[in-house]
Amino acid sequence: PVNERNLFWRSDSTYDIAMAQRKNAGQAAQLTIAAFNAAIAQVPGTAAATWLTWDRNWFRSAHHGAEYGDVNARIFPFLVAPFMEAEEAVASLSA
């Protein structure tokens, strides 16, 4: 039997994972829609297929139009830099 819960979380997380893998918003949206379609195909005619279809149809990103953002947008890893004022304040407290 198919684990329907896994179908949902895998489909729903596809966009976030694709963006984290440096895809642009348009590419991530296409992958997400494909993930939903593949999940729906695994459970045709079921309540899970209905809910997956609803989620897919309500998914909105720049892929669907400029009002949802820039299709070429990407996210980048955060740069962790020391906050010197905070480090100095902590050092002075322990001195």
C-alpha cells in the first residue's frame, strides 16, 4: 500500500528543497507540479488524489504569474559572520 502521508510531504516539500538546491523559482515550481502529478498518479480515484489535486491547483509561485514573484528568483546560503559588538560585550561580562 502507498503511504499517502509521504505523498503529501514529498510533494509539498519539493519546492523548498529545489530552491535550497539553487534552482530558480520557475524550475522549482515545475518540479513541484511534477511531484504532485506523480503522487496523484499513485493513488487515482482516492480521497488522497483529490486532496493532492487541490493542493497542486492552489500552489502558486512565480511560475503562475508575475504577481506571485520573479520566476528567476533564487535563494542563496546565509553567510555567517561574527557580530563583534556582541562578542566584545560577552567578553567584558566574563572579565
